[in-house]
Amino acid sequence: MATQKRPSVPRKSLPDQKPWEDEVLLEVYTARDAYAAEHGYDLDRIYADLKHREANSRLCRANEGPLARA
């Protein structure tokens, strides 16, 4: 006897799907807006802060060029 395949989460009908209400995206948008507000929505200040963070980061960039074609 074959069983029906059921998704683990009930499907929403198309009118119920709202991609702009994704919980993860809302969290990202909230964090991004808070960061921008912290710098007065000034792109020059945001850029300077990001460059400062990059300069003080322990992360290393690879100095390698692109791979050669095979």
C-alpha cells in the first residue's frame, strides 16, 4: 500500500506566501538599519567604519591570483 508524500511543513497557498515577511530577512534588515542609524545614514561614515574594521581584522586575504585554465 503506497503512502502519500507529505511535506514536513504544511504548504501555504500562493496568496499566503509573502517573501518580504521572511523572518531571517527581517532580522538582517533590522540589523542593517540599526548599523546605518548608528552612523547617521551617512555613506561616507559607514564606508570609513567598514574600512577601519577591515584594517583591524585578524582575517587574512589570499594574495593568490585566479587559477589557470585547464
